[in-house]
Amino acid sequence: MDKSSRIYIAGHMGLVGSAIHQALTNKGYKNLICKTHDELDLCNAEATARFFQTEKPDYVFIAAAKVGGIQANLKYPADFLYQNLMIASHLIHQSYLHNIQKLLFLGSSCIYPKHSPQPISEHDLLTGPLEYTNEPYAIAKIAGIKLCQTYNRQHGCHFISAMPCNLYGINDNFNTETGHVIPALMKRMLDARISNQPYVEIWGTGNPLREFLHADDLANACVLIMEKTCKKDIINIGSGEEISIRDLALLIKKITKYKGELIFNESQPDGTPRKILNSSVIRQMGWNPKISLEKGLLQIYKTVFN
Ligand code: GDP
């Protein structure tokens, strides 16, 4: 990529897309192409085709997706499967038709089997059953990875998939019901502090382990993958640090200065027990995360809620 390349960031308003936009801007890329959901519905094949015809991007980042926390995935499985399949299919096919030089497709660590050996390597894809709560989203993302691989094989494209661990950042969804665990707990504890509630509910047992990465760290990895030559077509991106949901809740309690009790509601699902990634490929490419979990949580707390 050079600084005047036409770079399309699909999903530039979201958690990951906005961080990629910022990372590219910081590095001096000047020709960023962005469309809001209202301007371009990526589930619409004709509209997506028209957009590529008109804008003629050179590079594409696919950070657009229907995303949500464990309950949103359970409640809207058809939306997660359909919309993510459409977004991946339309963008990858149009990128092939328009000879895009390089494309980065973003997935998630939930594409790997529920009982993968830990840490999970890229080779573990499709070696066992998926976690039930994530299955529709994961199937759509696996289809996207396979589209990238098959277009590379059949048509000589240069499409790469990046699989990040659990993410968090400023442009997250802070809805307590549909968001992921970090924004949901931060909002719930803050509300509880303000209204003097004696306890806050945490879903599940608190035992699952998760690996969290700040969206800004992920964005730097994504830009690096697009700038460098790399032979792999799937690349894990994780912080290498695991924390239990119980310890995460305690950390958020400290940051939000909530003084009440934490109650674990075991009638809510835990999801997968553990999913730490083997990120040796991206580390060998020279990337390292810079934002510790505590520092990242503090930054979000101060930026979003102050
Ligand atoms: P997952 O990695 O796909 O399961 O993503 P989530 O961020 O939705 O959930 C991570 C873990 O946090 C799961 O074990 C959830 O049960 C647990 N969790 C605890 N409280 C909450 C909450 O309020 N919202 C969400 N989304 N998860 C929670």
C-alpha cells in the first residue's frame, strides 16, 4: 500500500473499523474510502457492486459485521448467520471482480472448535464442533475464510483472514444486554454505582477464561499485515494474556469504583471455557500489543463515561 492508495474500510464506524481508520490516518494514508450503513447496505449485492464500480478501491479491509455478545448471538442467530454471510460474500466477490490488490477479512477466535488444544493455532480450524452460542456467527466467518482461500487458489487473489481474540475499545456497544462482556459490565456497574444498587449481576459462573485485546492494538496488526508480504492466509491476533470472567469483573469493579456485591447468575450461559490464541505468526511479523488490559479499561472508562 502506498500513501495515496484507495483503501476501503468496510465498517469504519465500528469497534475495529474505526480503529483501523485511525491507524491508517496516523500513518499518513490519505485516500480512505468509507460508507455508512445508510449509504451502502452490504447485504445488498447490487448496491455493493455499484459501489465497487464507482469507487474502484485498491485495498479492502472487511471490518463490517453483525456482532454482539453471547445473548445477542443466542437471540438473533438467523441475523448473525445471514448478514455475515452476505457481507463476506458480496465484498470478497466484488474484490475479486475488481482486481483488488490485497484484502483483509476480519473474523474472530470463536471460529475455532470449542475444545481446541490451547493455545489455538490457525491449523485447528475445522477440526471439531463449534461452541453452540457462537455457531451461526462462526459458520459465516468460516465461510468468509474459505472464500478468501478459494479465491486465492482459483483466481490468484491476495486475500488474508485475521482472527482476533475477544476485543474491546472506545467504539464498542455499551448495551448491557446485547454487548460483549467488557462494555456490558462497565455500563452495568456504573449504572449500579450511580443508583446505589447493592449488587450487580454477572452472567455465568465467572470461570471462563478470555483473552482480550484493545482494538487499537488489533488495528496496528491489521495495517502491518496489509503493508508486509506474508505467506499465510489465516493469522491469529491475540494479546497472549488470559483472565477469568470473575477477575475481569473485579477489575471493572475497581475501575468503575463500584462498591456493591457481584452476583454470578449461573442460569446464564458461560460459552466456551477457554480460547487463547497462538499468535506466533503475527509476533514473528514484528507486531506486539502495547495496551495492557487495565490501561485499556481505564482509557475506555475515562473516554466514554467522563
Ligand atoms: P464470548 O467470548 O463470545 O462468550 O463473548 P461475550 O463477551 O459475550 O462473553 C464472554 C464471557 O463473559 C461469557 O462467559 C459470558 O457468560 C460472560 N459474561 C458475564 N457477564 C456478561 C455480560 O453482562 N454480558 C456478556 N456479553 N457476557 C457476560
